[in-house]
Amino acid sequence: MTDSNTQTIHYRVDDDGVALLTIDLPGTSMNVLTPELMADLETVVDRVAADDAVKGAVLTSGKKAFIAGADIKDMVTAYDRGVTASEAAEFSAGLNRRLRKLETCGKPFAVAINGLALGGGLEVCLACHYRVLADSPKAVLGFPEVNIGLLPGAGGTQRTPRLIGIEATLPMILQCRNQSPADALKLGLVHELAPVDEVVERARQWVLETGDPEQPWDKKGFRIPGGAGATNPKLAQNFMVGTSLVAGNTQHNYPAPISALSAIYEGSVVPIDTGLEIESQYFGKLLAGPVARNMMRTLFVNKGKADKLARRPEGIEKSQVGKLGILGAGMMGAGIAYVSAKAGIDVVLLDTDMSRAEKGKAYSTGLLDKAIARGKSTEDKKAAVLDRIRPTTDYADLAGCDLVIEAVFENPEIKADVTAKAEAVIPETAIFASNTSTLPITGLAQASSRPASFIGIHFFSPVDKMPLVEVIVGEKTSDEAIARSLDFIQQIRKTPIVVNDSRGFFTSRVFGTFTTEGVLMLAEGINPALIENAAKMAGMPVGPLAVSDEVSIELGLHVARETAKATGEDFPRDAADAALVKLGDELGRLGKKNGKGFYDYPEGAKKRLWPGLAEHFPVADEQPGVDEVKTRLLYRQALESARCLEESVLTDPADGDIGSIFGIGFPPWTGGALSFIDTVGIDHFVAECDRLAEAYGERFRVSDALRARAAEKQPFHPVPRAA
């Protein structure tokens, strides 16, 4: 038995002549596909091929997962470093050459997939001649690349359809649909399943007993299962329809899905080596473009840092919430109770009467029943979650809580009342948090006897689906309160951003500019259908009128009045306020919750824009172009985000990007509101805002600080130096 190691792969040949290649990157908890690993893989493949005493090889991992994917932290800087499309294509081609060498070296390679294998990790597996997968829920296979603006660039668009057919491949790559072990076996992605402690031996036995060193697509007469793209009329039609669907779903803002579809289609009608060249060309164009940079930086790198609590103050002991108090069992309180109980926390759900508290708990029952119906949960798990939620009307039940979150109506007097009642019974060490969406935390903390332990923890609705939580730091909030709040957010598996106090904080403030701009356009006479469709074409999930209905016109009016009162302005402040008064106060159209707002909500049918809007907001004869409406909606939000950074509401542009995407639905292709400014160019952004200010009003006027930044061409995100 002989051992010989590279930096990332342990090489060991047993007495039967089977080489065990164990991937184990030093200093990391997971293996990722780094340049060093790929170079070492080529080295050991050459060693296997050249050694007559070696019959074949088994590839596996020395960590709990196999390979989590490519090294995104390196690729994310490609655009800023000025990497060209041809240079990026060569990066992909280099990966393909090395994996092609593995599968054509003349020796059989089996892979023992002991855990998760995603992206480039799965592509390494597909290049092996035989695949044994651990029969474990953690052993997930998939291609997440499209979700970060790329496509599989190490053979995924070529080997996958050659293994399982084009129809089965498209959802995996275009929709990033992961496969469980059972599904992977059924599809033909793997050859067999085995207990995790047996995968290496099963792979080794295949090398000894069968050991076919030739891939199916290298055998004479090979045909893609189900046919190739242009040779099968049904598939050709699927590609045409698929292209239209992808274009419709992405509004041409996301190049990766179309590129992936093209690589699969074109590659399926040529030999594998030509197909790999095609894949590399499409990959190169994506990696060298701004959309992939934006999505990788915000959705992967910066979100990953936020999930690891990058903003957590240092020197404070890690904490966990064992008992949580929630004041208010409405939709927000009920949602917080659900995610917290699901994370194993005991929850006291308090409201003014027992029926409301019980209704709040019933919200969790409904969600759990849906999860059971979808096969995502069990009756035992449901019972365990519900047992952790205790409805009550008695503040004394809050005794022993580590954290209390109030989620009552947006009224300072009501919030002050529940704060005092809760603080009378909770421990001195407890943190008190408000889930307010607009009211300044410093002002609310005046009702607290311990303002250093008072903080804002702003959830988004529906809490069970929305990943973001905004932590708001008041003037007297302590570092310990910040740290413990972040620990709680991590405990319930949400993504936090940390902002400083102001009216509306960051997310509500920027969200308000989106809805207000939409209503202002309506008041100007712009066709409401144009407003809504342009918003969706820009990449927003819904239009400003629809989302105003969702949060309720009644609440919008309340916030507008409270803001005007606090700032000393006359109400209504502008045409948007007047429109809400008209719709809500005068016409009783309060939004989706009462079945009528900007939209009608007929029972059993899809919502539709209320035809009566034309009577109260006449449509002008001359309408702007779609691009002008898109520009107004995106630039208004981005400009407000820049103001938040200038005013130190935001302390880091990454928080602005994460918050704008995950909190208010700013288009992910932009990388977030501040990345959007960097992408269009800060000098261009300022010039365009100047034009918009002259055309539509002072709300588009940029600050002196932003103008100075533009003059210096200083982006919000630092540009890495070229290698």
C-alpha cells in the first residue's frame, strides 16, 4: 500500500491496485473547486494513468460534503478585474480539459459521493465513469449556477443531458432544482445508493469487478436519451416554447437562463468535445458580465457574510434564546412565533384576549398542515412545534424570557403601554425588541426603563417565507443588545442587516419611495397597467399599486399621516397622499384585505386593476415609454438608498444591497440598489437623476456628497485590482 499526497488530495493505492483519491482542502470546512484542487486533480489523474500497477481510482471527500461548488470568491471579482469573455471562457475550458482527461485517460474512475455535491462538485462526479451516492438527506445534487448569474461551466450542460436526457436536465439547470438521492438514482444521475460508510467500498468494488473506463458518450453509436435538440421535433418545440417562457420570466434582465438553454440545445447536436467548447463560450460571456458579478457578490458572498453575522460586535459571548415572548398575535406576531418554535424556542404568544392569541397559534397549525400535505413534515414534528407555542393574555407568563418582541399596532402610545407591562415582569437581562416598520427606535425606547437593552428587530411579511430581518440600533442601544439580537436571528435561520435609527430605517424608507412613485405616476395620468407592467419588466416582483394593496392602503395612510405629524408637514404632503386619501378615506378602498383597492379581488378569480381608477385618475393622452417608467421606479429607490448611506442609516453598502433585494424585492440582477448605481456608472446615475429632477421634481435631486463621489468616479463597492 502506497501513499502520496498533493496539497488538496490524499493519494493512496491499496494492495488490490485501486487508488483512493480523497479530496480535503486544508483550512476549510467544505471542499470547493479551487484552481489548486483542479491542478492537483490533473496531477493525480496523470499518476493513475501512468502507473501500470493501478487498475483504477475512487474519488471521494475527506469532509462531510463532497464538493460544495466552485470558488465563487475568486470568480466574483472577474468583471471588476477586467477579465474578458475570451479569458473567462478559457477558465471554463481549462476545467473541461482536465475533466475530459479524467474520463478519457484509459483507467476507470468511480466517485464515492459521501455528501452534498453542487455545481462544479457535481460536474466532477459526472466526469467519473461510475457514481455511488450516500443514501442520506444531506447528499443533495444540483446546479445552483443560474441563481448567481452563471451556467455550469465544467461540463454540466453537456454531460447531464447525455446521461438523463434533455427534458430531465432543463429543470435541474434552468430552475436550479436539486435532486435527492432517490431522485438522482431514478433519473440516472448516479448508478447506486449506499449507506454513507459504504460508498467508498461500493465504488472500489465496481473498479475491481467492472471498471469500464469509457463514458457512454464516447462509445460508438451513442444517442442522447430522448433525442437531441434539433433531431426530435417535440424537443425542438420545447426549446422554442422554453425560450419564450424564460424570456417572459426573466424580462431579458437575466442572461444566464437563455445562455444555458442555448448551450444545451447547441451542444446536444455535436460531439461532446465541441459541446464543451460551446459551453465554455457561453460561460465566458456570463462571467465577464456585470449581472453575474452583481448576483455572486450580493446573493452569495455578502449574504454569506451576513448569515455568519459580519456586523456582530466583538467581545460578547455567544447567546441563544430559550424562551421568547411575543406581544401581539396578529399576522406578524404569529409568523415570528412559528419560525421561532420551529427553531426549537419556547414561545409565549400574548394578546389582549385569548381568542386572538389562539388564532395566532392556529396560524402555525395551518402552515404545518400544508407542510405535511406536501410531504415536508410529519404529525410528530407538527406536535412538537405547536407544543412550544403558549397563547396567553397574562403578562406574568413572560417571566423568564430571554427576548421579548412587540408586534402590536404602529402607534407609539400602544407600544409604550405594552413595553412597560412586559418590562415589569421580564428579567433584567432580557432584550426588548420592537418589530415596528417605521417608528424610530430611539423614540420608542423612551418608554423603556432600560433603553440600552431596547432594539428594533423588523421582520417582513410573511415571516415564514421572507428571509430578511432588519436590526435597528437606537441611540442608547448597547453592543450586547445588538449581538444577542443577531444571535437570535441566526438561531431562527434568517439573514440580518444592521442599520442605524431613523424614521422608516432603511427598508421601509426605500420601499416607500417605490410605492409613492407609482402612485404619483397614477396621479399624473400614466396608465396604471403601464406602471405595473413596467415595474415587473424592470425586475420588481410586483408593481407599486399591487404592493400598496398588499400592505394595505389603510396602513399607508396611517404611516403617511404619522410621518407628516412627526416632521411638521401639512397633510396631504403631495399628490400621492391625496390619491391615498381619495381611495381609502373617500372611497373605502383599503386594499387587498377588504377586497378592493387599486385592484379588485373577485372571489375565485385573479385580481384585476379596478376599472374605476380611470374616473378618479384620468389617463393622459400622451404616455411615457416603458423605459422611462422603469427608470423612475429604479432610480428613485437607488437614490434613497444612497441617501441612507450618506446619513449613516446604512454603515455598509452590502447591507443596502441585501436589504433592498431580500426585504423589498429590488431586482436581483442589479445586485441591489447600491450595486445598481455602480453598474450603470455613478456619473451616469447622477446625470440621469438631474434629468429626472428637472422633469418630475426635487425628490430626484442628488446631494452634494453624491455629486462629489460621481466627479471622482468613486463606486460604492471597492473595485479589486487586476491581477
